[in-house]
Amino acid sequence: MQYRFETKEECVRLRLRQGAIVRCAGGRLWITFEARGSAVASPDLQLATGQCLRIEIDADYFVASLDVGVSSRCIVDLSRERAGWFQLALRRLCAPASFLIQDATSATSLRGCSSA
């Protein structure tokens, strides 16, 4: 799953987990983070067009355009993000329903019915 956004003068807050990737798709981005309950220093990072940052620490990340008055584009890829306990719990709860839907679809397909 990917999210795309533009930032100009506002700072965008993203809550990211290990494995997510932040990519600069245009302009230059300034990124810093704030890890809760951690003594890790928050470095200021800069990304130019085409560069990316792989998230190593679960934290709140702050992203803004580095150049005043210029929009910068950002893509956040969550496809490799490590799932938290809440996401894992949702997957466990939703899995039985998806299997039931799949079974019902297979049964109607065998009878010659099709879904809309």
C-alpha cells in the first residue's frame, strides 16, 4: 500500500513502523523523527528527488519541503512495514470471514452462478 502527498510549508506527521519506505518523488524533503520512550537522538535528514529512507525505528516521523515556497512530493510505501499487534489481531479476526466468502463464491461458481 502506498500513500502519495505533497508538502509545501506545512509539516506532515506520519506514524511509521520498521520496514516502511519514504521516497522523495520531487523537490527536496526534510525528515526527522520522535521515538516514544527512547533515548535515540532525532537526526535531521534530507532527501532529494529519487532518494529514499527505509524506516528502522517505530516512531512519529515529520516530513516537510526543504525549500521555502516550493512543493515537494513524497511517496510512503507501507507494503514492507512490520505489522503491530493491532494489525495482527485484525487479520486474525477477519481471516475467518474472508475464508467464508471465498467458500461461498466457490460454491456458487460450481453451480453456474456468477457474482456481480
